Amino acid sequence: MKLDSGISAVVTGGASGLGEATARALAADGVKIAIFDMNEEKGEAVAKELGGVFCNVNVTDEATVDAGFEKARAAVGQERILINCAGTGNAIKTASRNKETGEIKHFPLDAFNLIIQINLVGTFRCIAKSAAGMMSLDPLDGGERGAIVNTASVAAEDGQIGQAAYSASKGGVVGMTLPIARDLSREGIRVNTILPGIFNTPLLAAAPEQVKQALGMQVPYPPRLGDPDEYAALAKLMVTNSYMNGEDVRLDGAIRMAPR
Ligand SMILES: NC(=O)c1ccc[n+]([C@@H]2O[C@H](COP(=O)([O-])OP(=O)(O)OC[C@H]3O[C@@H](n4cnc5c(N)ncnc54)[C@H](O)[C@@H]3O)[C@@H](O)[C@H]2O)c1
């Protein structure tokens, strides 16, 4: 797909980090941007700067997602691109024993379910609704109608201690990529997923510089955290390379996460 001002994109989680970098990279090629995020202040600011539109969307809430697509399509046109970056994690052991008190606890199921709802079901909700909208578009040269990029994590493959919910949610995103690509193949809509390693985003901003450096040193090469622009470059490649479809790609400097 060739990027220009005739194309619009919905970027979930576009108010921050990987989503924001991708929204900026697409806008630099003229693509019209709709930001879907719960962070209204940051989302509005990014959308305004890019000449796009902000939609206050919680990907777990069907009504806000529907309203978001309606607002986005009225403002910038039916999207041909969907970038799914909205997501979060938690760190809780499946079952654990308090060393001092001996108290035994397990992972609260509502906390497990929340992460699945945001990262997995929320991603699928946006894919399904966006794909249905893309199907109303005339195909471009070569029969292509749209391109979707999802964000999993290397935790889909090498999840660490405490990451049962996060890894399950991201593993779900990896697992559904191929069947969704197959579902949408007749309509000319491609779907690919990025598995980022450790990226320098506001998710890590709270960590002291030393901790970030130590994390970066664990990466074989280059020994540093990933730059959100490097994620954006791969997302853009997945959109523009029309032969890339149904693929899950690690972007991680060859890191394989240790148990902790
Ligand atoms: N930063 C990393 O190292 C890293 C590594 C692997 C995977 N990821 C994944 O990349 C994605 C983006 O992460 P990031 O580092 O840019 O984080 P970030 O916190 O900077 O950005 C995430 C954005 O998603 C939004 N968001 C969260 N829950 C939402 C919801 N329910 N509905 C709508 N918006 C919601 C937040 O408001 C935020 O603006 C996440 O899915 C994360 O799991 C990040």
C-alpha cells in the first residue's frame, strides 16, 4: 500500500509510546490520523499536532469503540490502516507464599481477565470492526483494501515470572494473526503482528536511568532499549509491503527474556 493523504489510519494507544511514534511516522507521509486512546489530554495534543482527530476510546468498552470509529470515519474518512497499540500489563505470580507471614495467595481472576480484555479482546474488537469498515472501500491496485498491525510482545514466547496474564494475552494476539489474515484474505485486508522486546516508552519512563541502562545491556545487539521510531518503521513496512501477511515478527535486538 502506498501512503499518501488519500489514506487514513486509526491508531489505538496512539497517545503515547509505540502508538504515538507510529501515528507520527504515518502522518509524516501524509496519512490522516485518528487516535483512539483513554488518555484524552495526551491524545488530543498528539491528534492536534498531526492535524488528525482524537477519539476517547476504551478498547474494552464496545460503545466507545463504536463511537470512536463513527467519529474517526466522519472526520478523516474510512481507515485503510489500523494500528493496534493500546495495551498494558501486570505482574502477579500464579500462586505465591509470603516469606514472612507464610500467607498463600493466588492471582486474582479479575486482574487476569482485565489484561485479557484489554490486550486480546480489545485488539480483536478493533480488528473486527475496522475490517468490516474496510470492506466497504474500493480496492486499490492489486486488490488491496487495508492493512492491520497488532502489537504483541516477546512475552508471548518468553514470558517472565508474574507475566501469566500478559503473556496469555499477547500469545493470543500472536495466535490469532494467521487465522484473521486468512479470514480477510478474500477482501484484500492484510494482518501482521509485531512482538516488541524492551522499548523506551512512557511505560518504562518511571524507571531510573540505571535500571533502563541495565535492561538495555541485556540486549545482545544493539545493547540498548528499542526506540519507538524503530517500532514505527516496522509497522510502516508491514503496511507498505503488500506481500507481507499473516506474520508475527519479533523486534528485540535478539533478546530472549530470562525467567526474571
Ligand atoms: N514498551 C515496551 O517495551 C513494550 C514491549 C512489548 C510490548 N509492548 C506493547 O506495546 C503496546 C504499547 O505500549 P507502550 O510501551 O507504547 O505503552 P504506553 O503506556 O506508552 O502506551 C499505551 C497507550 O495505550 C493506552 N491504553 C491503555 N489501555 C487502553 C484501553 N483500554 N483503551 C484505549 N487505550 C488504552 C494508554 O492510555 C497509552 O496511551 C502495549 O500493548 C504493550 O503491551 C510494549
